[in-house]
Amino acid sequence: MTVYLAHAPADTDAAEALEKVIERRGQFVELDDGQTAMRPIQASDVFVLLVSQALLFATARLRLEQRALDAWADGRLILVKLDNGIAPVGLRDLPAIDASFEAQREFKWNEVADAIREKSAPHCRRRPRVKAASLVACVRSSAPTTMTGARIGGCASCC
């Protein structure tokens, strides 16, 4: 699994600080400022976009935005706001981790690392068939479903 950490060139210091926290958690991180072509995001990868005012004026903004939209479509995107910069079109209504207060960034970096772990870990595990009622439960919400996938309440994101 690779964590792509996309940022504007002006936000390199914040990206490197976040990179250290994520690597301490045992995950491989690649910094992506949009200047170099990176491989497409795989099913096991996570894409973290650092949103800032500098991103609006970055020369490779369109490349970073396209990769972010692709990651969002696959459910692999995490947005982090470094200041009051506007998120790219199509991503403005998505939830973001607010790291705009620099004094609390170390805590927010841990929150980002937790979100990465959550996105990268498979959370829906199917139990072995039960003779009486063949139900399956999502570990996150404990919402049972039938073996055909019909939901019985709860978890809309994975079951």
C-alpha cells in the first residue's frame, strides 16, 4: 500500500511533517506535488490532498485535482485543510480534516494517519455461513445483511 500525499510546492514543509508521522505508523508515503507523473492509484492505495491557498495557484493544480477526483471515485481520498483555501471544484462538499491551526497540527497529523489506516484496512468481513440464518455483519456498524447482499438496516457504505 502506498499513501500519496499531494500538496502544492509551497506546502512542502507541512507535507514532510505529515509524511514523517505516517511513516512512523509503518506506511509507505510518496510526496506528490504534481510535477512528476505518478502511477495510477491502486485499490490498496490512499490519496491525501493537502488543500491550501497555495494549491489554487500551483502550476500542476489540474493534475493534482484529477488524481484527487479519481481517488474520491474509488473511495480512497482524504482531504486535509491547511488554511482557509478553497477545495477544488467537485471536492468542496466533502468532509475534510481541519489542520489550519498550526499549534495543533501534530494532533491532526495523527488524525490523518488514523483515517489512512481506516481507508486502507478492509472493514467488511464476511462470517462463515450460519445454518439457521445465513446472515453477514459489517464490523463497523453491526448491520446484518443476507448472503445475497440485501441490507437489513445500517451500513450503506460497504454492505
